[in-house]
Amino acid sequence: MTTNLSSALTQFLLVTEPFIVPALFEEYVNKSNIDVVDEWTLSLAMGTDLATKMETHYKTFIVRPSISNLLTF
């Protein structure tokens, strides 16, 4: 059970949506002709910044201790 919960929780936490990380999206909203509403359109709007911005986000948003703490509930 823990493995399945851990896997599901990890997948959920890796989804980038405006209501989860608004600051990541705000930089790109209304800055181009792309309507930034989800991870796909965010990635299109980020263009060449995509790899750097998303790598930084994933390294700092949820870290291993955070997941461990959530699994104790």
C-alpha cells in the first residue's frame, strides 16, 4: 500500500497546474499569444526557458523530506 500511495502522491506532486504553483505561471500569463492555462501551454510559453525553469521548479518545490512527511499522515 505504501508503495502505491507513494507512487500516486509523487505523480500528483509532479503535475504543474496554476492552482498548485501560481508563481510559475504568472510570469507567462498574458505575455504572448499563448493562453497559459495548464502545464502544456506553460511549456509552450516558456519556449527555450522550459528546461531550466522546470528543472529548478522540480528541484525546489517538493523535496524528498516533504514526501516522507506527507506519507506519515
